[in-house]
Amino acid sequence: MYRYDEFDHDFVRDRVAQFTDQVERRLKGDISEDAFKPLRLMNGVYLQLHAYMLRVAVPYGTLSSRQMRKLAHIARTYDRGYGHFTTRQNIQYNWPKLSDIPAILSELAEVEMHAIQTSGNCIRNVTADHFAGAAADEVADPRPYAEILRQWSSVHPEFSFLPRKFKIAITAAERDRAAIQVHDIGLQLKRNEAGETGFAVYVGGGQGRTPMVAKLLNPFLPEEHLLSYVTAIMRVYNLHGRRDNKYKARIKILVHETGIDNLAAQVEAEWEHLRAGELKLPDADIAAITSYFAPPELSDRAEGWAQLAAWKRTDEEFSGWVGRNVAPHRHPDYAMVTISLKPIGGIPGDASADQMDAVAALADEFGFGEIRVTHEQNLVLPHVALADLEPLWRGLKAEGLETANSGLITDIIACPGLDYCALANARSIPVAQEISNRFADARRQEEIGELKIKISGCINACGHHHVGHIGILGVEKKGAELYQITLGGSADENTSIGEIIGRGFEPERLTDAIEVIVDTYLAERTGREEPFIDCYRRVGAAPFKLALYGGSEVEAA
């Protein structure tokens, strides 16, 4: 993984010193909260309902065991003993004291971490496929390009005060595991017929109040033009993006109002001034960054196949975990392991300090010290020998991290909601917990199959409800919480925005409504091989509306 150079160390150290002074002046009352707000946001500090919140960057979701141990230490020392992993592959601390945040940032700097550009109207943490560098279906590891974008975008003087926040995601496989089509810019690394490396460039995706699927802007951009082309897009957006209305300030609105063909012409015109200049990436620079991401040396361990088969025969629980949370690796003797942070009845994405320490230890013992954070709020060990899966599973089980539900109905994405967030209209966490408990039976989950539920406590869609197979949006109506359901969303290579199914449900009726939806799907599907999203796209909304509301909603449609 990438290691800081001298510039990185100096840059982060100087920022910590600067923010330490700003915090001291705020605590003394020398600057007001209004004046302090833009300063703290530049350093990942939010003011939530009950306390300040610190969001720490995990670039492209990659962590070392040493960094994970530091995150555990911070949770234990400065917070309430846990952290919350987010849909941008970051981690948040919900209860730090403002006076402690400079010390936290200083400790993060010791392990080459920071909180810069995790908030504010800037280019946020670049996210990537959590199986990058290990998946058999990828063209190449996309993380070197994510790192190039990170270095280019960090406190970029031209793009530090954009009309609105800006999000970039990158994947390198036909199967999109990074949700690139719901980002401001989505990049798919690919090779053309001549074997040259480049990118399909998507622009204008996003969720929030106006969810949109990104448009294909360029089907193949040669890799050496990555920075110049992204700069051209950013310049067009920075010039024409609306600053008079924050709800219409994202690039998706510019794409919608301008039209993709018109926008493409503007980007191409701007790019003509940049493509041959200093932003062109030399092969040597790409190779230098790529060298930081050299995979570990994976020795052949063919004995693992026989051991794995024997373990699976003798332990049904272990076999179920392998079938659900273990994915094929590019090396046949290894696997990619998802560590679920969605225990039945738990808070999605939360991990205790002890659990973080345990994951770090298990990564050292079985996974070459490397950990990933997924945009679905789980963790991954990307390089685990088949021969080590059983002892790894036992280690996870000892810490309550063995839940075998990756991609199933209890693998729920949820934002913190009204329990923490000042913007939320409704709670998300209790909803996720109740649904998880209702569908706790492992055999029932497997019978239902892949079904992604995503929950947001407000229209800002931090829980990605728009692209949930079942999406749940908390709203406020006459002072009470109400939950709107959408169906048919997806964030993969066939991205779609979910359809509002009908009137909302009170909290006490919501889980029953989800059960009705599930039962309707089971009755309508052609067989267990037809997942929920395929069934919904085939039969449409009518059977689900009829089951939920009777004839009234179907007639209204």
C-alpha cells in the first residue's frame, strides 16, 4: 500500500499544527462557532446532535493492521470504545471532545492517516473496489489511479471551494463493486482491443434529493490523460455549477440541465488546452505509484483445498460462512474474506475497539497485514489462504465477527440517522436492528437470497436508499417519523434508482411491510436462481403494491 513521502509527512504535520491553533482559539472564545465552522470542516470535524464528530479518511478503503490498531486506540482513548465505518470507506468517531481532536489528528499522522477533505465543498475521499488487487475479474489494480487522484486533488487550489462536495469512484472489473454510476465521476479501468489501458468515464451520478444515474462521457480515455481529463471536467463544473442553490449545485444537475452532449463538447474544448501539458501522466510515474501496491508474495498452498473440504463437511456453521462471506481470489489457493459488521440486531458499520484490534491481529496472522473497508460498511481481508480459513473463522467467531450474511437481507446499510445526525428526520439504526432481528434465521436468509436493504434517515441519502433493492427513507410528517419504501434500486453495473412504491409506513408497521415485500417476491420468483432485483424488473411494481396496499395504490398508478 502507499507510504507517505517527505511532502506528505510535512503537509499533514503542518495541517495538524494549524488546526491545533484554531481549536485553541475556539475554546478560548477568540473565534465564534460560525467562524470556526469552515475551519473544522476542512479537517473532517462536524457538529452533530449531541457532540462533535470526526471523520477520518481511509483512502480507497485500504488499511494496514498498524493503522487499524491506531483506530482502535483512538476509539478506546478518545471516544466511547467504538468507531463507525461509512459508505465512503471512511471511519467516524461520534463522541470526541473538541479539545481532544488535535491530539487525535496528531496520533493519526503517526500512522500516515488524516481527516483532510472528508467534508466541505471539495473532492472527497476517492473510493474503489474493496477487492482491488485480489479479484480475478479485474483488468488491473485500480488503487494506484485512486492514489494519483488523491495526490492531485489534495488541497488543490482550484478545486478547494467547489459549488458542492465532489465524489469520485473507480473500479477495474465489469462487475461494478464500487457503485461508480452514482458518483459525480465514475471511472472503470479497462483495456481496448490493442491492449492499452484506459478508462470509461461516467459523470453526473448521485443520490440525495435528486437521484440520478451517471452518463457515459467518454468510452475510453487513455490512462496518461486521467488527470488532464478530470481537470477539464472539474473546470467546467467549477465554472457553471450553481452556487445560488445548494440543492441544485451538484454536477448531476449541470449534466441534466446542460445535456450530456453539450457538456461533453465543453469538456473536450477545455481538455484541448490541457492534454499535452504537465498533467499528462508519464509511464514512469504510473509505474512508481503502482509499485506501492505490489501484491504480497502468495506461495502455492494446494493443501488448502483438501483441508477446506474436510472442515466444511464437519462444521455446518463454518460451511455456511464460507459459502456466503468468502469469494474467489485470482490465486486459486487463496480467497477474499468479507468480515460482516452487521451482527443480528447490531448497528450496521459499528466496530468496537476490541474488534478492531482483533481484526488487525488476524490480518497479521492470516492476511499479510492488509484490511479493506467496503462501501457497504463491512471489512475485507483480501489475501487469505484456503488453508487458513478455518482458524481465521474461529478467531472472528471469538470476537462476534463471524456473521455469515454478506449480500443477504440482514447485511443492511444504514446511516446514523436521528440518533446522531442533526440533518436527519427519522431514526435509521433501530429500523435496521428490528429488520435484522425479524429475518435473523440463517436458513430463511439463504432461502431469500441476495437482497440489499439500504436505509437513510433523511433525503441526503447517506444510507444509499435510492439504490437499495429495498430502500427505506425516513421522513417527518406532522411531527412524527414515517418511512417511505422504494423498490428496484441497484448500485452495480446495471445501476437503477428505486421507485417509490406508495404511501409511507409508521415505525411500528415498517418491518411488517418489509416482510410482505419479501413474501411477495418469494411467491413471484421463477425459482431460487432468480434474485429479488431480477424478479422486480420482470414483474414490476404492481404485485408489491397490491400486497402492501390492496387495490388502491395499483389503481392510482
